[in-house]
Amino acid sequence: MRVIARAERAGYECRAMPIAYLILLMAHFIGLALGVGASFASFSLRKAAAELPPEEQAKFLLRSLRVSKNGSRGLGLLLVSGLGMFFMRGPGATLAAGGGAFHAKLTLVVILAGLVGYSQVLGKRVREANGGPALAKLAAVSNAVLLIGLAIIVCAVLAFQ
């Protein structure tokens, strides 16, 4: 309450957020932690696998594919909570408040969803073939997922600073 009172004295408009919105915001950050955390973990595991002999490398990478489930769950939580917040604030108000950075963020989220879907298809191919050529494609797609995820965070910060 003291922070709100100080902010109001300084000329800022302060209103309490509804509890449902706060819960969605918390879920959004948990989804962000799961998704981006899984991308960083996959990146680190691929770097660790590069130091292994080739016969152990495929086994190790096959086991590390389990981390991708956290990324998929995180993306799902981000999408559901993001849509919830979007409609609670109102589409017009959200789009106006976020400006161009928010539109860029939404575009990147669509690209990210496609990349995550493609990585799931590649992951299935890799598991069925016990490695194979799809493993190299999966590494490239995983790197793209990480970069797009970081770009989304930058756009979100710029949109709602």
C-alpha cells in the first residue's frame, strides 16, 4: 500500500489488478521459465554431447530429448495464460498499449509454435531411428527455438515497459 500511495503522489495512476489476472501473469512467467529454461538446457546438453565419442553421443542426445517436454508444456502454458490476459485486458486495449513491439511478439509466437511443432516431429523421427540425420536438423531447429524465444522476451519487455 505504501508503494501505491507513493506512486499516486508522484502522479502515476495506480489500480490493483484483479486476482485472476495476477494468477494468469504468474502462470505466464512459469510457462516462460519452463519454455526458455528447456531451450537453454537443450543447448547445454548438446554442447556436452559434442565432447562424447560418437557411439555415446546419439544415446545421450536421445535421453536428453525428454527435456523438450518441458518446453512444450511451457509453450502451452504461455499460450493459454497469454490469451487469458489478452482477453481480460481487452484485445483493443492490449494491442494499443503494446504497439509495434507487441505485434512483433505475436508474430514471433506464431513462428515459435511452428518451430516447436516441427521439432516434435523431428524428435519422433530421431527416437524411431535411434538417431539418424534428423538429429542434426533437430539441433538447428532447437537453436532457432532458443533465439526466437529470446527475441519474444525482448519484444515483450519493449511492448510493456
